[in-house]
Amino acid sequence: MELDLDLHAVCSKTATTIPNKSTTTMKLLPIILATVVSLNAFSQDLRDKFDFRLGVGVMNFPSERDGSSMLEYELNYQINTLLAASASLNLGREDGYSYHQWNLNLFVTPFKKKQWQTLRLGMGIASHKATRSIEIFTSFYSTNYIHNQTIYIPYKETVLGHNIILEKTFPIREKWLLGIKAFTQFYWNRDLNYGFLAKVGRRF
């Protein structure tokens, strides 16, 4: 009889200590659902805020060259209805001259936009790295002869500056847009650069 009572007590104690799985699941279910909904809303919000733009145009360093073509890759993030930020890489190449340029910019939209049709003003910083060939003319003498030779030496230079940008974008489909961009860059070595681009972009 004592053995039966002890077994009954042990079973009762064990039953009270083992958690009910269905009860635990029901308690966790609202937390799981809330997390899934929050992540979905967050990802949707990010998709609405990013866009990628590709630009083709020309730029001009008056002190260096008459002008050169350029290609721009730009990633934009819409912070709010007023502000946006961008990071871009510009590439260009002409005879004996090539460059790549990194830019970080902050844009403000002074007027109310309509379906991503915006006029925005931007300012930022630029790092311009150029590689050019310097032509050196040399002469040397040998017996009864004068030898002339032209040597091309690669020269690399990196300069920092700041940007002033005016850009207009037009939506052409739900996620596609076209744009035009004009910019001026003032470099810390007192050099100047300006240019124009036509752009096409897509929102994520």
C-alpha cells in the first residue's frame, strides 16, 4: 500500500513539473507573429527607400584637359521625404589619362515631390584619383650623332574636394526612372571640375 502511494505521489509531482508544450507554444505564438510582421514591414520599408542609378556624361578639368567621358554608378537611400544620401563611383578614360572618383553626398528636396519626380540639391565630398602619362623629351650624344627620345612616365595623383549637385528625376514606370544631373567640384588644390550626366535608375 505504501509503495502504491509513493508511486502515485511521484507521478503527481512529475506531472506538475513537466511544462505543457501546447501552453508554451500558445504563449510564444504572438511574439513570433509580431517578429515576422515587423521584419516584413522593415524589409518592405527598405525596398521602398533604395535605388540604383547608372549615369553617362562628360566632365571637364579646365586646368588639365578639354573634357573626358565618364560613367557613374550610384546607390541612393531615401532617408525621409526631405533628405536622401548617396554613394557613387565615377570612371573615365581618355588618351593617356584615366581616373576613378568616389563620392559621398547628401541631398535635400526643396519642393514637394510627386511619384519620385524630384528636383534635389546635393553637397558632399569627393576623392579623385587620376593616372596620366607624362611626356619627357630627352637627348643624348654619341660619336657623331645626337639621339632624341621621348619617354612616357606614369604619374598618379589623388586630390580631395567637395561637390555641389543639381539633379532632376522623372518616373517612367512603377520602379524605373530617368534623370539629368549637373555638378561642380571644388578641389582642395584649387582645381575645378564640372560636368553633366544623363541617368537611368531602378528602385529596389
